[in-house]
Amino acid sequence: MGILNTLTHVLHTAEQQPNADYLLTNARLYPDMYPVSDQVRLATQFSENIVARLTNREPVNFDHDLGSYSKCYERIETVLKSVKEADKKTVNALGDSVSPTPMGPGKPVDMSEATYAHIIALPNIYFHLTTAYGILRKEGVPLGKMDYYAGFAPIAIHESEVLGKTKSAESS
């Protein structure tokens, strides 16, 4: 899942900074917003929820304590393992099944698992990745657009960088 791979990459970059602990647990875009550690918590919980719904099991409700980089990496790896182990036939078969989805206190809405994944969960996962990225950029972590893409297309990006360097070397 490229989103979580990008999140790992962004966290590794933040961890190299002298104020790494502050960045994880205290830095925010705005005082009433969650810090990076909670952005990781929410991105991974929504990811777990997708896997659970599409494999017909209850989601794991993870501990909220992600106060260290190692805990964040462990959480991301746990969810990525669930994604990799999900049976594709089951996922495809359950995409059209309908179940209630909480849309606020006491407001369940019936929707297909595919709709939940595409309309509810994925936008939230992207939001929390982008928010973590934005917090870290605001705090001066040296991240660029290619860092955001790192988990989505690492091979294509690497090949592009290598080809770009090769073309530069050839033209000199």
C-alpha cells in the first residue's frame, strides 16, 4: 500500500532531524489539530478498517500510544502485513456486499464495502498522510514532492532519477 510506504519514508526523514521527538509528538499545523503521531494512528486505523471490511473480519483497534518512531513503524508494518495477506478473491467478492457504516453517533448508513473504501476510508488515509507531510514541512523537515511519491512509485522515481543523471552525464 503506497500510502503507508510514503508515510514510512516521511517518518524516516523526520527522524533524522535534531528535533525528531518534538516533530512526532508535538508539532501541529494548528493548535486544535492532531500531531504527526496521531496522523499515523488514524492513517493506519483507516487502512486496517478497509482490510477488515473487505476480508469479513472485525478490525483490530490499535493502541493509541504512538509516541515513538519505532511504534509508528511497527504499526505501519502490522497493517501492511494484513494488506499483503488479504485473500484477493475474498476482497473482490465482498466489494459489493453492503453493511452499516457509522456516519456519526447513531447515524449508520448502509453502503457497499467498495464504496466505504473509496469514499470514506481512502480519502481519510490520504488526508492523514498529507497532514503529517504538511506538519513536517512546516517544521522545516527537508521534504519535497518526490518524497510524497516515494511509496507510490519508488521504482519509477528511482529509474527517472537514474535516467536523469545518465542524460545529464551524457550531455556534459
